[in-house]
Amino acid sequence: MRCVIARYPFELSKDGVLASMRGVAPEIVTGESVTIGRRRYPVMQVGQVITRQDRRDFSAGEVVRAMTRLGFTCHDHVEATPPSTLTPLQTASSLLGGSASMGASSTGV
């Protein structure tokens, strides 16, 4: 499949991408990602490996479009904190909520 990434034409195939990514350890996923084989890679890492260009030269959207057209599964930005985990603000307010009622009582002085 012919695609353009960072204004340069590339002839990519699913087998070629699999071969290029073989043996490459995935970096920590902090944004958009793509599943290649059994691993989930950041799209910018995949773009750098398959195009041999600097990551600043292309966008994540260009790589996502190419990977999607090749039949790979792409994923949107992942949440950094799972929804079941309390945020620091929620933790503090729950702690203060219990102690605030104790502090409101007067001693009658």
C-alpha cells in the first residue's frame, strides 16, 4: 500500500511492518497506540521505525491512518489514572469531610 507520511511516499505492507517491528521492545504507551502482533506500541515509535524519520517530522494521525489501512488495530489516548482510583483532591476531601465535622463542635467556652 502506498501512503504519504511527512510528505514522503512509502510503500508499506502488513508483513513489512510486522518484520520491521519484530524484536523492537515497546515503549510506555502515553497516547495513541497500535497493536502489532501481541504487543501494543505508541504510534510515534512505530512511525519512527517504519519510516526511519525523526518523530518530529510526522504526526500521530498520519501513522494511525496508515496502520488502520493496513489492518492493524489502533487505540485512542489511554487514561493515565484508572477511573476507580481516587484523585488527590477526592482523597483530601473525603479525609477533611470526616474531620471537619469534629472541628465544628464547640466546647462552650
